[in-house]
Amino acid sequence: MGYRNVKIRRKIKVMTLSTEKKTWLAAALTIINADFNRSSDTHLIKVDLPCFVDVSLYLKDESTHPTGSLKHRLARSLFLYGLCNGVINQNTTIVESSSGSTAISEAYFARLLGLRFIAVVPKSTASEKIKQIEFYGGECFKVEPQDLYAKAQQLADELNGHYMDQFTYAERATDWRGNSNIAESIFAQMALESHQIPSWIVVSAGTGGTSATIGRYLRYNPALHLKTQLAVVDPDNSVFFDYYRDRNNEITNNKGSRIEGIGRPRVEPSFLPDVVDHMIQVPDAASIATIRWLEGILGRKCGGSTGTNVYGALQLIAQMIKNKQQGSVVSMICDSGERYLNSYYSDEWVTQQQLDLAPYTQQLENFMLTGEM
């Protein structure tokens, strides 16, 4: 019995990205890059105190971004990451879990692209931040801190939208090798200073994205890695310090951080402990006392996370002074204190939180004169 050669014709299904979608994507990327091109770099402020002789403190002022905080950089990176990965298009609803600043910045970029934006925020989020999210056209869902992630994912699923998930993608959305990231900017601005390569860079962790970017940048440039150490400061009710010490990524804390924008109740995927040289746990009372003290130095109000940063930086400077070391320390002004007039700058709120600022205020006044902490 013979066999015939049988030609089997199969229909091959091919789907091509529509010209309309490609055109929108090109326009969206142009809009975001044009916004970046219009923005100048943020200032690096030198802080002068009587006790600073051989050690200098610099604060990178991230509050001057269009949306008023360090999170403007992250929001731009997350949008570019989502657009170039094909998960954001002209019909995508953007959803984010945030304590406020990231949501403000993402609402800004969503409005630039004409996209709906929903922020899932803790109930304790400052009212000033809620107003700013809504100013940029964003919508807010207030939830208990422990429900933040699940509610954001639920909304994204129900609306066929995209959950930005800053806590997972912050460390991978930013180009840590350079491309005008915050680390590259710091070293460029330090180029004409007396101690141009900092002994320490001090940052706080919310997602962990900033510390990941700076830590990787230092390792990518061996000459810097040998001279500059990265310190991360952590507030009360956050697990990052314990995770750094014990490496237990299952630890949790059912209390929310009082210092908005930093500290987390769980270990976030974007926090990379192995790029961090040193961690400091900073009491919330110290953070708040520091921003009030700093107002007298700078003549302006800063947010709570700036207080956490500066208190940690001053501890390192005090140690350098004690050891008769020369050098510079760089930290950040993360956002403006105008967002926290009803909390960190309210004596009534401080009393309600049962925080005693007096010992830290005295410590800071003493540091100005003696360099001792």
C-alpha cells in the first residue's frame, strides 16, 4: 500500500502592534523626555555650622522637582519602564500604592499622558498630599496600611489597568550606571568642592530604589567605591534595619511609619542590603526635632524624611570629627515641609503621638557648638 505526500497548510496567526499604538507610544515617550529636558538639575546646598572645620555637609535639594520631591525621578523612571515594556498604552489606568509623594509625581505624569490615575494611600496620609494628588487629576483610595498592596492590585485587576508597584520595580526601573541619575548628579556637583569625593552618602529607604541606585553606581565606579560609603537611615516601625542586620526577609511590622515616604512594614523587593555599607536606626522624635532645628539653619521647612537623613548624617559627621578625619558627607532634602504643617510642625500632633523632642533638640544645639552627638 502506497502513501501519498500530503501537504498540510496551517493558518499562522500573526498579531502586529497597531500603528495607532506605536504612534501613541512614540508621542508619550517624547512628552516625558521633553518634560525631563525642560528640568534643570536640583541644587546641592552646602550647610555651614560653627563645628564644621574639616568636615562639610551637603544636602541635595530634591524638593525643587516639578512635583516637589525626590519621587519625581522615580515616577518618571517607572512610567518609562512601563511604556517601554509595553504594559502602558493610551487606555491604561495607572494604579499605585503610596504614602503620598510617589503618587503625586505619578499623577503628574499620568496627566501629561492623558491617563487615569488612582492612588491607594494609607488613611494617615497628610491631607496636603491628598490635595496635590487630586490637583493633578488623581483619585485616592484610603485604606489601612496593611491593605495597601492588595487593594492596589485588586483595583488594577478590576479595571484592566497597570499596577506600577514602586516597591518592586524601583530598583530596576532606574539606570544606575549613569544617564543623569541622582548618584551621577551628586558627584558632578561635588567636582569643585574641597572634598569632592564624599566620605559618606546618607539616604533613607522607602522603596529602596535610591539606595540601590547609589550603591550600584559606587560599585560600578571602583575608584568611588573605595572612598565613598553608603549609609541608609531607617525610622521607627520599619523593618529595613532589622532585615539588614538579620537578613530575615519574612519580618513584618503591623504599625505604619510616622515618617511619610520612608520605612516599610515589610521587606520590599527593591531594597538591596548588599549594596549598603552601614545602617542607622533613627527615632521619630529625632527626625522631627531635626527638621525643626534645620529650619533655623536653612530658613525653610523640610519634610520628615529629611530630618531622618540629616540626623543620621550628623551622627557620622560627629564620629569623623571625633576621629579627626577630613571629608564631606552628602544627604538629601526629600520634600518640602509645607506638606506637613498639620503633623510634624504641629505641637498638638507631636503631643498626640507622645513624642518628646526636647532631648534631641538639646543634642542638636550642642552639636552646633561642639561637634559632639
